[in-house]
Amino acid sequence: MTKRVCVIPGDDASPEAVLPALAVVKGLELDIDWLVLPTGEEGQAQHGEDWAQVCRDAIDSCDTTWFGSASGKTPAIAHLRWGKGTYANIRPVKYMPGAKSPLSHPEGIDFVIVRENMEDMYSGIEGDLEALQGLGLVNRQTKQSIPASGKFAIKVITEANTRRIVEYGCELAMRRKAAGYPGRLTVSSKYNVLPGTDGYFRSLAQEVAAGYPDIEYENFIADDFARRIVAEPHRLDVVVLPNLYGDIFSDEASALVGGLGVAASGCYGDDYAYFESVHGTAPDIAGQHVINPTATMLSAAMMLRHLEFEEGAAALEKAIEDVYREGKALTPDQGGSAHSEDFCDAVRGKL
């Protein structure tokens, strides 16, 4: 059956990665009907106030979405994440020989961060402290009343979202163990300082993981885990994190294997999934055509695998790895001088 894919190029430098990458993936000649939206600025100019609805309708009409990055001009991310309930943000961290790493021995790094994608600080509940006066709020450390001058943000950790993200991580660890990985689940949060929220996340994670006796479970305080990502990345397998820590630590982890230019991700829900690079829109290099398309293309490989085009996904990943191994057409972030289109042409050549 033909699959229908919505392609959203995004804003700033993002289209400079998405559009040439799309040409490469189209070259695989898979049974895909592509719905390509305009870039953010073009979409605003063409559709005005209707641009958000155009994006939502396009997303809803397709089996999945391949998304660039948005800085506000492309109003799609809220619908893709909360509208479609894509609660599991999967961010692989895998080293490709030839990628630029600060480590002396990055070879063999291969783990996956599973980031809860719906709540935590990303619930966006903020306001003026003055609104909380009268509630008798007291600083737990100083025992003093919270002053009225300032701002607050609310961290939301719910049982339902925590259980399902940890279950997702456990199931992923089981599948990876069957494929020869350690079958280890690592969970981290700041439970020593935030026992009511992060401590709750930790206790629920322990409870869920106990139902999977065939996988190894471990838990670390967030600051200790930040050190472990750098000191011992080779022993990590599947890492489950609340939303905010998942966002931060995955950026840290990407630095070990080549940086944000190679960091792919997929966001999965029960009925929908979309795929995007971890990096933002890189406005500082917009128009220069030097943004690294690797993350975008590796996200496309995740998408193809989700659509059950396994051979196409494997071929695309191998072609990218071959280009890195050869080292002749890498973008500036990897120490090369190639333009975005040059890199994509090299991948096409390997295919």
C-alpha cells in the first residue's frame, strides 16, 4: 500500500537540509506519495492566518510527517506533539567512524535516549509569583515564605505518562537485547532535590521495570548521570528521562558522536509518529548552505523503518556511513568544507 508522507521543510536554515535530503530519499523510488509544504516564510506569505490550519490538515492527511525545524514561522510542532499524542521521543546516540568527536575512542558508542515528550516543564505553566500569594507557600530549604516579586514555573509529572514512557523504554530494551545489546535500562532524574516530582518519576520507573526481570535496571541522580554520559557512554543501552532532562542530556550525548548535526529523532505515539533532527533552525548560518543534512537524513531512515521500508532505511544509513568513512564530502561542523548539497550528492552516489 502506498504511504503518504508530509514533508515540512521548516524555518531559517532548516530547508537547506530538508530539501536536498528529500531529493536523495526520493531517489530510493519507494512506494511513497510525498506532500511537500512550503517553507515557513513561504507558507506565511501564501496562507496568512490559515497557515496553521494548512499545516494541521496536511499532517492529518498523511501516514507520518518528516519535519525540519521551526523557529515560529512554521506552526506545526504543537499539533505534531500534543495534537497527535506522540509521547515517546526516541533519540539514538550512535557513533559513525569519520564523525568529529571530542573523545579519543568514540567507536562503539550506541545507545538510545527515550524522552518523555508531553509534560514536565514543557507543560508551559508559568506566571507571576504574586498570583500564588495567599497559598502559604514556603521555601523548603529556608522555611521562609516565597516572595511576591518574581516568576514561577510548574513541573508536571503524572502517573499515566510516566508509566507509559518507562514501559516504552523497557520494551525497547527487550528488543535491543534480542538483537545483541545489553538489555539495560537507565533512568535518571533529580530525585534528591525534587522528591515530590522527580522522586515520583523514579519510584514509578522502578515499579514498571520490576515487571521486566530480563532487563537490568539502574537509576542515577541527574548530575551524576550527566557525568556518566561522558565518562562511560559505551555501557549505556536504553536511557529513559523526563522531558526536560531528556532534551538537555540528548544534546550533551550528541556531542560525543559528532554533535547536533548528526542527531536524529523520532516521536512516537499510539497512532502516529513524526521524525525530525534534534537541532534547531540554525538562523546564524541560514542562506550559507552549510547546515549538516546528516541528522535530517538519519531521521528519514527512522521514518522509513517506521513505514516498513526496511531495505530503504538500511541502504540510506549505510550510504551515510560510507560518506563519513570516506571523509571527502563532510560539512564544516565535521571538519570538512562541503556544502549541504555536496553532502547529499555524495550520499546519492553511495546509493
